[in-house]
Amino acid sequence: MKINDAVQAVANKGFTERQARFLVLVMRHSGVCVMRQYAAFAGIVFGQKTRRFFDKLVTGGYASTYDCSHNRARIFHVRHRALYEAIGEPDSRLRRPPAVPRALERLMVLDAILEAPQIVWLATPEEKAVHLTALTAISPADLPHVALATAGEGAVRQLRLFPDRLPVGIHPEGRVVLVYLVSDPLHEDLREFLQRHAAMLSRLSAWTLRIVLPPHLGTSADHWRQVAWTQLATPLMEPVLGELRWYFERLREVRSGRTSDL
């Protein structure tokens, strides 16, 4: 479904075009939002208009709320099936209520999107694949993916495209923008993310990696830029990668209590 068609379908539920456009953005990329994000999106001062909009979402059953005690912010989860049906995604995973830590991560991703309103943000694996293979020299085989094996007799190998479920942006100048949300202080998730995207990035004439850094990790943006640069300039090769994967998997098992050996 085209974005403008989705916006009109949501507006038909009784929202202004600006409100509908914000809701479409939320439902496609995060599922959750806070009031300040709508004010930033609309370019208005936080006030009565914003409060009336969110009151309407809650009283109409379009969104539910829960408080985040960490910073006393109220998180709104847009979950109404009719709204997701209006954008062609009635079974979206974002309709499921996330735990507070996951909701905070999604809010950070939405903030990253709102900081670049000139960029067209792609959400689903299907539209990412269609746009990137149509607009660039990327072949389907170069798209980031993970292999999945089906169970049972005669199992076959399937590919899941764009498994990170993070937005991909297309800048008006044609540059592709990747968003990466830092969740692993040991850097391994970032390295794996870049490995999955390496073939695609090598085909692009220009691209940008936007690193979303949660403040609780306590490291600087320069530190993560250096990690990314090191991985791209001098990527690890097998068998070193295999040994590192084995080590960190064992480390996770120890931390989770599944084993006492390392």
C-alpha cells in the first residue's frame, strides 16, 4: 500500500491528515510513541492540541498506555486492529504490547526517524527488497538475510530477509540510510549486523549508518563509530569468526545459568 493511501485510510477513521500521517509512521516502525514525538513531528509547541489528540487515541480504544517509572513518561501503544487494517498490516507484530525495555528501544528508533523527515523510511522486508533491487545494482542475493531450516522430513533452507527489523531509509539524493540500535555492549551484534549488510553496502555508491545509542550503556558515539569502521575496514574472517561465535554463545549460557562451564 502506498503511504498516501494509508494516510487517507487512517484519516477516514476521524483523524486529521497530520495526525493520520504520524499514526502511519508509528504503526509501520515502532508501535509505540510519546506525546513529545507528535509535537516534534507536527512542528508545534507541546500543548493542548497534542493532549487532545492522545486523549482521543485512548478514549477511542486506538491506543493503550503505561507509565515508565524510569523517567515518568507515559508510553502510548497504538494497537487497534482497524488502524492496522487501514494500512494493510492487520497482523503486524507491533500490535503486541512490548515490555518496557523493548518499548524504550522502539521509541529511540522512532526518534531517529523523526530527526530525518526528508528521508523515505521503508519498514517491511518486502518493500525494502523491492526498492533496493529496483533503484540500485543490488541483486536479491546481496540483501541481508539469515538462513532458516524447516523442520521435518525433506527440510529445506529458507532465507529471512532483513532479519534485524530496523528501518531502511532512502534519502532524496539516493543515499541509503541504515539504522542500527545498540543493544550489545560487547559489540558482537553490531559486527554481525555489518556482516549481514556487507554485500549490499559494497554495491551502493553512497550510504549512511545511523547508530542509535541508549544512554544507559555509558559509551560515546565516537567509540561505536570506531567499532563500525574497524569492522568495515578489517572484517574478521573464518575460522576466527566461528571461534568468537562459540565463545560468546558459551558466555551467554553462563550468564543465563544454563551452564557453569566456560
